[in-house]
Amino acid sequence: MKAYVDTSTPPNGIENAEIVGIIEFPEPIAIMDNVGSCTIRTREFEGNAYIAWNTLNFRKVRIEDDSSNVIWRGYIVKKTYTHDVFTMHCMGIGIVYQWKNFTQDYILAEGKVKTVNDGAILDLKTDDEDGGDPDFTWTVDEWHLDRDVGILLYDATDHTFNTATWTCSAVAVANEETIAGNAASVNTPYDNDAYHGHDHTVANVIDMVQTLTMDGDNIPRTSAIKKIVIDWAIKIQTAGIGYAEVRIILDKDGSPYPIGNIIAMGTPLEKWGYGHVVLEDTDAELLKFLGVDNGNYDEMGGVTVETYYSDFDLDVWVDHIRVTISYDPIDYGTIMEQVDDNAASSITVTGMDWDTDTKVQADDLFKFGQNTKQILSDIGNRTGLGIYIQSTLTKYIARHYKGSMCMAVLNGICELEGLHWWEDYVNDRIVVSKEADFVDSAVDLDSTDYEWDWTFEDDGNNYYRVDVFGSASLNIHAFKEDVTIDSPQTFTIINEQIVTMDDAQEVADTKFAELKTKVPSIILTVNGIQTALTVGKTVGLTMVRPTVGADDYPIRRIQKGKRGLTGIKTILYCGMGSSPIEEQLGKTIQDNVYRSQKAHTDRLISSPLSGSAHIDWTDISGRESGAVAAVNAAGLSLAATKVITSADEDLIFIFGRAWVGYTGYNNYAGFGHRSHRTTGSYALLQVTSGATILNTVTSRSIAFAVNDITRMSMSVTVLTMSIPIAMGTNKITGCGDPVAAQDVATKAYVDNSPIYQILMAGIDGFAKSDVYGAAYTVVFSDVNAAVLSTFYVVNGGSFKVSIIHSGTGNNFGKTAGGVINISYDVAGGLET
């Protein structure tokens, strides 16, 4: 073999100089879905290698056989020197994808839905923060003649939690002696109608199982399940004095999940058991209790009431079991469709009837995304290492890549499209392909080609379930499973580039088809360079021991090495398993690097809140979904000394049903319900001077309450009190004259009033005042007593006599002979 290196200044990527003095045959390695490697060792003499090589960093290397066939390309990534050996550690050409970041924005346009029409045309408008939302003014045919783009639509509704109540629709019973009732008997609480089973005990063996199917209104699969509540009431009774136990069990992803039990001990009396079980967990965990049919969550199967132990015969009455599910509805999952035509402010999707086929509505949001073929091309342009696409690609991505490494983008697209990738050293490029499109090498091998130099590895590398988690903010999750598969393993894909449920399900189905069957790793060693055999091709194999029928196997790894003094051997790793420990470690390391990098650029963003650490959300890829998803999932908790700050501007912050901030008045701080953010409907307002306003809308009142009981309220017309007012020595000023009987009289009104009262109560004597306008009271204890009293009335005024009678006896007005004589002075004379 010969090796060449780029020694030009600056380096130009052309391996122009032969590396001389190679003392050990290089063993280049090529690996599917990973970067290859190679080690080159040459002679070192008195430091000459260091002098020649120490400045040649990240230089491109090419390895050829003696016939000038290119068998490997890569870059020097590390150099080591000893007293007699100089070693170059090289990585394959794909390493440049780990060196370069990717900063492309593939949100080509975004806005709102304007009108949902019958047929394929969808009218769109801008999303103008200043209001108005004008139409677009695109060039006709802008979006489909010179590019292949897709439209991503997603529901913009503010959602509240909905609930679905499921009851029993079917009961299956095993190992019972007698039964009574049916599924309907389990649905109404405490109605004297229960599902009754009798289990006969033999040598303490008891095994009755009542399996209930709980269902009701379907829950759209796009919903996020928040809480599951199970309420139940069950009665048991034993036939004798002893111990009995009945258990209530759910089915969680194929495994039993007990939620309660009933134990009866001693005297054979009836024993009731009641349960109110609340299951709160992540959406992914709660979904393990639910069944899916036709795209909806439609039932909770496998709810069982099981007799666990009894010393005697046991009767079980299931009065009721009820399931209540709280979920966050999304009118529709995200939609991604190819744009086939466009006008100035509308697009056409051929074959779509927007009004009939979807639940899209006005003001839902949209983004235009780029096709994955173009994105792969852009990655190649960014790194200088092109990508050859061997399969048809159908997906679109609407995303701003900022901070992602090119390798992460490549891996994400491969997951989305169901691709594998490898380094093509001959053509100096990356190749991506679906397994079904691997090229047949037209080479068939049998034992005459590799003799006894083979290994067949029979690893347990299959999976019974594949989970796909896409965009966290859009609640994308799909899975494919088969519990009959002989494997305990599950496989998880986390990829923010997956933004529709359909895409997630397709990824899950494709990966599951690849992983559900145990795949071998067959290692063969054949003579020669084998230029026709490369990673990503298939080779026909016929093996006798073990007996494996003739079949085509994909080549996932190739390693070249020295055979004898001058020969070359090619080691083929066939099948999609994984063999050498370095292959497994390499894949694990790459996966961890990929996922770690994704964690920073996609969703799980974390940084200390200190002066030396600053996150600018506009610099983070997937910031809308990432930040929101992280805070929603974990909650926001601050230390006692920490605060959340923002610019001193008119901003609005919404927390649940409350808003804080701008109301329409500049430089005011406001608070209110999220539906009342106008200048007339806010609840509380304060300006920088400290002036504070309490407010409500015109048709409502402001209430002041103690212990949630209103003590004072104010509307636009009246202030209403329900408690006394203690004024102390303070005054109530500015009152109008009284009109109604219970109106307050002012001092001026009393001073100018001609009205006086004589009040009669139960003691002798009286007091008088000679002051004009003063109240005057005469008190009698004997209705027959004559009392002479003088009091004064202002000139021209009038007076009133009030007689109050208390105690027993006749009413004063009916007392025989009772007379009140009132004399008054008129123009100097007395009148009676």
C-alpha cells in the first residue's frame, strides 16, 4: 500500500506527497453510520519526522494499493513520536461533519391561515405583531418552480384540559363458579346492581379473574395525557372465618400494575373496599395504560379484579369501576404537505380538500420547510464533502439550525428518512441510502473463498418495541411494538426534526422492521483488495457451517490488512449486527456525542444563572420548542436570592390565566385576567409615581371580601356595605340632603329643619332646652298626669308631636278621656 498527504501551504485537500518510510502495513477501516479510521507508522530518526510533520495538522491523507486503487481517505487528527517510530492517527473523511457547525435557516416563510376553503387552495396571511395581519405578496409560482418545499401547519389554539369518562363495556371472567350481572352492572355507583362472581376454594387455591374493558369517547392521539383517575367500589364475603384478599390490577405496557386490594379477616362478614387512584406521570408513561385504535386512544383494557387468596369460598361484587382521563386536546396533529402551486397569498396542495380532510382553521400557524435533499446538499457545501443520495427522499424540515453540528443534522435526516450513511473513499463523498436500495456488488462468496477464516456471531440484538419522540413542543410521539417477540429490549429515537405524527409513526415502523428480527454478524476474510466490495453494498453468501442458506447480506464494515509478505486481505463484516468491541464503542460514543450535542441545541438547555453565563435564545436552535418544553416539563424554580428581570419596557407576560405588564397605558404596570388586557378592563394599575388604580369593566362590580365573604362592593352606580362603618372622630363630609327614610341627615339639614320630636318612655320628669331648634323630650309615667312644659319653635316654623307608648295597658289613642293640650303663641296671644 501507498499513502499520500496534502503538504501544500495552505492545504488544498489534494494529497500530493507520498509518505515514505512506512514500516507497518496500514489497516484502514470503513464503517456504516460512522467515521472510519486508519493508523500509519513510519520511521523516526533523530527528530527528523517531528521537524517535517509537526506543522502539518488536519491534513488530508489518501491510501492506495499498488495498482493505484483508492481504498481509504481521511484526515490526520493526532500524531505521536517515539525515538524510532512516528505514528499518524487518522479519521475518515466524514470527520469534517464533526468539525463544522450548521447555521442554515429552513423556515422559508411563516404566518397564519387566513381562510380554509373547499378544495386544494389554502389562503394565508402574515403574522404581524403590530396587528392587521396583511396578505402575502409572493411571486406567483415562487414556491414550486425553482424549489421543492413543504408547508407545516400546526394548531395555535390556547388549550385547556378536557376530560373523558370511560365505563365498562365488556367483562370476561375466568375460573369462576357462578356469575351474575353484566358490564352494565359495573357502571352506576351504588345502584344495588353489581357484577357478582363466586369462586370455590380448593386447598386455599383461588383463581377467579374478572377482566374489564373500560372505554368511552375516543381521545385523539395527538392529545397529551395529563392524569388518569380510577374510582372503584368492590365488596367481598367469605364463607367462613379466615383470611381472603382480592386485588385490583391494571395492565401497563403488558405488565401488571396493582392499584389496590381488599382484605377480609376473621368473621365471615361483608367487607367493602373503595379506591380513588390518581395516576400522574409523563405523557409517555400514562400512554402505557391506554390502547390505540384508528389513531385514537380508545380504551383501557386489562383492568382485572383477581381473587388472590382465601381460606374458604369467596364471593366478589364489583359495584363500579370508572376511569376519568384528563388530557390536553390538540385539534389536529401537525400537518406537513408538499406545496404544488402558489398565488400571491395562497398555496395549493394537490389532492387535498382543506375543509373536509383536515381540522385546520383560521389563525392556525404555518411554516414553509425545505426538502431534505436540499438540506443534505447544503451540508455538503458547508463542509466541502458532498453527499450522494441513493434513495428517494420525501420529507421536509421547517427549522432554524443554529449551533448544530453537521453530523447531528446528517444523523437526524437519516433517522427521519430511514437512511444509512457511509464514506465513499473512491469518489471522496458521503453516500446515503435506505437499506432496500443498497447496491448489489454482484459478488457471491462461499467456503472456497474464505475457507475456515470466518466467524458467525449470533447476538440477541433484536427489539420488541421502537419509540420515536419528535418535537417536544408539538407532543410528537409514536411507537411500534410486538410483545410476542423474544426480546426484552426497546429502542428509542429522539429527533426534534420529526414534527408530524405520521412521520414519527413511519420512522417507528421502518426502524422496527429493521430491528424486530435478530440479525447476525458474519465476519469473513478474503484475499485481495476486493474493489467491488464496499460498505453499503450487498454480497451473496452461502455458508455450510453454520448452515445458512444463500442470501444477500449488507456490508456494514470493511477492514484492509496485510496478508503474508506482500498480499492484502479484506475483512468483511456482513449483516447489520455489530461485532468488534471498538465498533460497539465507536457507535456508542458517536451516539452519545450526537445526543449530547442535540441536548444543547434542541431542547434541554441549561446554564448557571451567573454573570459569566449568558444564554441568548435567538442563538439556540429550536428555541421555541426547546425552552418551552424544558420549562413546561421541569417547572421554573428559583433560589430565594434570584429574580427574573427584563428590560424596563411595556411588555406583557402571561402565566396561566393571569397577565402582568402592559395594558395600553405607557409606563404603567398592570395585572388582570388574560382575557382582559385593555385600557378599560384591567384589574390593577400603577404608575412610577406610585399612583394606583383598582378597576373593573363597566358591567361588573369590585368586591371587598373577608374569608371569601363580600363585605363591600362597588359598581358604576352604587357602593354597598354589609358591615358597620366605625369612623372614630372622623367625619363624613359632602353629603346631599336626605330623601328616603333611611338616608343620612347632615348638620345643615337638621339646623334648618322645623321638625322636633317628643319621645315618651318609662321614667318621670323631663328635660328641656331653650335653644331654638333643639330636640325636646317630655317623659310621663302616668298617662293621666298633667304636664306643663314650654319649648320654642323658630318663627314661621312648625313642629311635630310623637307619642310613644310602652308597657301594658290600653293604647294611648284609645284611652277614655285622654287629652293632650298644646298651647302656642301666635302674634303675642296663646292659642290652644
